Amino acid sequence: LIGRQSRVARIILELLSRDLSTYESLAGVCGVSRQTVITWFPVVETYMKDQGLTVVKEKGSGVFATGKECAFRETFAKVVSSGLVPVETVEEMEWARSPSASLAITLLKKAQDTLHVSYYDPEETCLILNYSLMRIANDHRIGKERLPRKVADLAAQEGFSEAFGLIDRDIPERDGIWLASILLSGNARWCGGTHTSS
């Protein structure tokens, strides 16, 4: 069952990071047959629906996910944080080797140096930053969409303005708030002072 769960999680990550996939391409990355992917697909669709995303199947073209940008980013973070897909495997995905990867590393190092935080799992945090930066670079922006409560709560925390100040000014404000919230997420712990993270 763990093998199946891991492969279903990988399918979800592929759908979250590609504009279009096919059952064949999903089978290839999971090391299973096309028929196995088709058999598992209702589980994928249900999970995505529970996260506020829809999987669209276009005959002759492929499958893709649609929904609000915050749902894409939250779902990605949930799946990566679940541990079902090893960080090393996610780091090998095509999108993870994009120019946003070096930006994510730089941003994480700045946060560690400037905010005096360390991360329980810096590789995971870096992947979550990288994914959001890649989405922003590909014009998948939050826009006027309502930010999730946990992001809004982090934005009200002491230290948020310092985290937000680390974000490149070319990034739209609400996307910058999202990125700063990752820097102050539950994966962060303060190394000095009296700050705490939730």
C-alpha cells in the first residue's frame, strides 16, 4: 500500500507542476502501466477535489488540474510534507531544476541570516519556495484571490515585515506575502530573540 500511496502522490505532484500530462507520461514517472494509472485515477481526482482543485480529462490531449492558485500551492506543500515522495525524487522533477531553484536557495539563506531562523527541513522548505517561485515565473499568480487564514495569520506575526522585505520587489505583493509566509511557516524555528512560529 505504501508503494501505491507514494505513486499516487507522485501523480498528484506531476499534475500540480505540468500544464498537461497523459496517462502514459504519468505511468512512466511512476514506473507502472498506463492501465494502473487509470485504475488509480479516481483516488487522484478525489484527493484533488478535496483540496479545491479539479482534474480535467480531454480526450486525445491529456489531463490537467485547474483551480485557484492558493489551492495549487497548498496542495503541493501538503503532498511534499507528507513524506510519501522523497525530497530527492521531487528535486529531480523537471520544474525543480528551473532558474527558480537558485532563487529559492538564495531566499532561504537570506532568511536564515537576516531573520535568525533555522528550518527543521530546509530541503523541503526550499522545494516549497521553489514551486511557488516557478508558478509565479509562469504567470500563475494569486492576484485578488483570498489568502488562506494561516497565511494571513503569519502576515500578522512579529517578524513578518522583515521576511516580506527579503522578497524581490518585482514579485506581486500577494505572491510576496505567500513567499514570506513560507519563510515563517511551522518548519521555521527562531534561533534568537523571543519570536515563535506557528
